[in-house]
Amino acid sequence: MRPKVSFIVPCYKLGHLLAECIESILAQGYQDFEVLIMDDCSPDNTPEVAKSFGDARIQHIRNEPNLGHLRNYNKGIGLAKGDYIWLISADDSLRSSRVLERFVSLTERAPHVGYVFCPTMKVLEAQEVGVMKYSEIADHDVIIGGHKFLTEHLLSENIVPAPAAMARKECYEKVSDFPLDLPHAGDWYLWGMFALYYDVGFCAEAMVNRRFHQANMSSWFYKEAASEMFANNLGVLQRIRTRAEREGFRSVVDGCRRGVAEEFLREVTPPKAGDVVFAHLTAEEFEESLGRLGYPNAEQEEIRAQVYASLGDVYYERGDFPQAAASYRRALQRATPSLSLRAKYALLKMGSFGSMLRDSVSRLKSHGRKGIS
């Protein structure tokens, strides 16, 4: 009999953490699942741990030779028999015994939902240190239209924690599996592509632990592959944009352009004293990289204007008013400037009085938003 859910548990040099992950799955109240331990030719005791559970639902699949993480994921997806796929690394775990029941219940009630996720609890070594704020998008369970989720959340950054999401297998079969040439952003690409055609479910409780430690891939990515990650991130936005253009999803196309601008902003913003920064683009490198994207001139101008205007805001908040003014001027020379940008530049030129007026307006706006909420 086919299981409802397939857990895919990739494991490489994580045999010492595998048992905790598998036990958290076996502890679920909802029990209609299989577990595929995708052992990517791990040189540790992964085979012994995988065979120690004595549960027929658990399969140990060992690759010979090592496939690499994306090929290993795709192999597991291809072998999975369930209607739903939950891919969770061996160093992460489920912190609630009800999370699977809640995910399945939501998706069974809403066939238009392609995947569901929840916030994650950050774990440093073995200690929970707090919910990862980027993954909290609401204070209640909600179903969000796919295009709305893209334009309001996902195209700005990847807010879907990899170990805390369950997707329909048909999403992988009908839309895409992991692209092998985006090794640092494959999950972000999939969440975006799935949201082009499906809605997204969200459960507000943090029901999954995401572990950070010296050996896991996230640490290595950030330290060793920052420039490749940036290129992968741009690649994700470009591919989603291309598909959205083909399908006529105009709001998503516009959202991708804004997402590209935000990605560039993160790269061109100079670090503050004491910040740990793994990559930073000069103005010249920004221009070269933007030109390589092949956007029409009008769209390139809009991206430049957004980047320089936002960079001006960053400098203003840091108290570097000369650099703020220079950035605002660059933005004003680009696409048709907004009234807000013109006002910011004019107030900056007024000196201390203009700064006091701008700060007062900002406080009033903030107070108004709190009152409305």
C-alpha cells in the first residue's frame, strides 16, 4: 500500500545526528509515511545507524559513488512513493509530534495548495536559541495565493526553511525537480516555481528544528561560496521571471525585477565596522553584473534607481549624509523619480532642519501603521 508521505533524509557525514532526525519522524502522531535515508556514500557510520531502527517503513539507500547533494535529492524524489515529499536533512529534526498531521490536514483540505511550511527554531549545536524570524510571515495559519506569496515575500529572499516544508510530489513531477546548476539556491528556485502554479500553506507555530554547526552546508556556503551564491540567487530570479513572462504573469515579472534590485542592494551596501561580510560589489561591478542580465534599458534604469535610492536610505540611517546625497542624486538621474525620493533629497539638502522634519514624518508614519494594525 502506498504511503501518504515520503520523508527524504539526505545524509553525508551526519551519522551522529541521523538517529535524532529519524526518531522525530517516528514520533509523529500521523503515521502513514515512509522514510528514505539517502546515504550519499557517507564515510561514517550512517549505514549502521540507518539499519538500527527495525521499522519496515525506513529504507536505507546508499549511493556508490557520491552523487552530490542535488542529484541525491532528485534520486530520492524519484524513488518516493508518497503523495507528498518532505525533504529534511539528517542534522535537522521535527520538534512537534503534530507537525505532519497539521501539514497533511491542510493540504488535503486545499487541493490548490502545492506546499506548506512553518517557521523553524534555530539550534546551535544542541541548544534552541530562538525562532528564525525570516520564516515568520504571519501570526496565524493561512493559505496564500501563489503569486501574492511570490510578490510580497518570496521574490525578496528565500523565506521558506528547507527542512520545514512539505510539497506535493506532483509539483516536482509537473513543474521541476532540483536544477543541478543552482547548487546554492535550488530550494528557493523550486518554492518560486511551484508558487507560479499553486497556492502556499503556512502554519504559524515553529514545529521544526534547524541545526547550525560547523560541519553543515549552510556554514560552508556562506564562508566559501558567497559570490557563487549571489550568482545563483540572480539565476533563480531570472528563471522565475522567464517562466512568468512566458505564462503572462505580469505581477510576478515586476516582482522579479524588484527582487533583482534588492539582491543587488545587499551586495553593494558597504559593511559597517565590525560586520562579517563575505562579498561586496563595487559600483563598477554592479553595473557590469546588471548589464549581463540582458534586461531592456528601461528596466535596467528602474533597477539602478531602486538600488541607489535604497542605498541612500542606508547611508542616511548610518548618518553618512554626503554619501546619502550622492546616492539619491544617482537615483534621480535614472528612471522617473518618485515624489518620495525627490522629497528625501530636498530635505537632505536642507541640513539639520530637513533631517528633523524627515525624522518627524517617519515617526508619524510609524505611529499611524501601529494604530491601524
